[in-house]
Amino acid sequence: MTAIRVEDRDTWDTFIDESPSGLLFHKWDYLHLTANHTKSTLLPYAIYNGDEPLCLFPLFWKRMHGISAVFSPPPLTVIPHLGCVMSGKFGSLKRSKKESLLALIAGDIRRELDEISPNYLSVSFVPGFDDIRHYLWDRCDARVRYTYTIDLTRPTEEIWNDLHYKLRNKLKKEAKAGLWLERSGDISTLHALVADRYRDPSLDIPPIKRDYLEDLVRAYPEIGVYTLYDAEDEVVAVVAAQEYRRFLLWIGTPRIENAHAGNEYLQWLLIERARAEGYRTFENMGANNPDLAFFKSKFNPDLTMYFEVEKKDGLGAFSEWAYRSFVKRLMMAAGRV
């Protein structure tokens, strides 16, 4: 097995497009924009089995105040899961072959990290990558995380009937209220609403930076901003979604004070839209937030697990806190949120 750093955009993106677990977050330009806006160094590793790439493993390295940290993904990016992307052939292998290859991948990445010698390591794997034993054996701590998903291969009527009955009543009412939906690349209203929410000093991290979000939307038409308007053309609700492989409800806003159940109706319209466009899965982030979980559970989604691993030495024990706190102060002071 050999770990090398990939230098070619097409080679990287072709692998991501062909892998069943590749996400928009893993794409070449997305990673480089993330590195640029987080002022970190992208380490785009490919692990080869002979001449054939077995997996891609993007890591981000950053040094701040004497602390060396490696992330996948970096904090403050609204990337829920990243980590390694396995070849499309991996899923069909026998268990023994999978285990031997996963051991070799973990060993190659460990050797690369030994050269960097980070004080802190954090990796959040994609849903479906559930064999993290080699990282546990390497004395990493693990955390179970969750996301919500809805199976869109079912008939719309079945999805509708699974909704909480009070939610169905709200949606029926809104369907008669003359609301209309627009998709665009304009992030102004979305970011203003999110940024205003995060000015609350009790929240420990700021939202995604505006210029970072603008760059992502400009680079990827798969990212759309959906705005719901009422009959008087007033904004009722806004979200950003990613439409690559799965329909991912990515960035939401606080409820806008009005007479409508705007967030609920917008989510339902997007579920209908995603199913009509042939997506098999609708992912709705927010299952790890107790303030959002009950609201999102009314759509009766499946609860899907994914894993984070973390390793730190004495200096690394406070590195994530220091990173988040330092960046938040800078962003707030500069008005960049």
C-alpha cells in the first residue's frame, strides 16, 4: 500500500464521482476553497493498492500558537462529515479482504501523520463508514454522531402518511396560503438571518463566513438557496441545500416571525422536489442539536449514525477550544460573519 498526495483535479473528482460515498464536500475545488478560507494546508491523500486507488483521504493541517492540528473536516465550515472515501469496488469485497485493506489504509495514514506529529487529530467519517476499530486500537477516542435521512424511493403518499399528524395539518393549511418557492444563488438573506442568530454570545461558534459561502455557491451550481415567499412577496423561510448524489438540507435559518409555518412547509416542498428529481435520499442535518431534533423528528426520518475519532496530547487537549474561540473573536471583531 502507498499513500501519495494527489495533484490532479480530474483524477480526484473522477474517483469521488464514482464512489458511492463521495459527497460534494469531498470535491477538489470544495476542499481547496475550504483550505483557503480556514487558512489551513490541504493534504489530499490517495491510498493505492498496487496501481489501483483504493481510497481518498483529505486532511487539513493547521498550526496556531504552537499547536499543530489535523482535521477532516476543519471546524467552522458546516461540513458534517468528511474523512475517507472508499472505492466503489470496496463494498463487494469479502470481510477478510476489507479488514486487511482497512488496516493498511489506517497504517499508511498513521505514518503520514507521524511525520506531521499533530497535537490534535479530529476526523468525522461519512455515514456508512462504520469500521473505525483501527483508530480505536491506535488510542483514538470515538464519538457517535447522527444525521436524519428520508428514503425517497417510497411513494410520496407513504412519506406523507409518516409525517406527524399535527405537521400534516400545518402543511395542508400552508398549501392554501399562496406561498411560492424560488431557487437562486443569492446568499444575502440566508446569511443575514444566520449571522444575526449567531450574534448571541451564548453560542460558542460563529456561522459560516459570507465570502466562503459565496465562493462555494459560485463554484458549485449543486448548491442552491431556496427562499419561500408569501402572497405579498415577503420572505417566509430560507435554506441552502446541496444536490449531489443525495439531497442535503444543509444550512437552515431561525424561524422568521410571521403567521406561517414557513420552515415546515419549505422542508416538505424540498422533499417533494427531491423525490421528483430522482434523488433516493433526503438528508436533514440537525440530529445532533437538541434544539432542532424534536422539530425535525416530525418528518419521521431515519436516524443514521456516523463516527468521529479524536486524538490529542497535552497541548492538543485545549487546541479545538482555542481554535474555535480565537477564530470567533476575530470574525466577530472584523464583522465577517
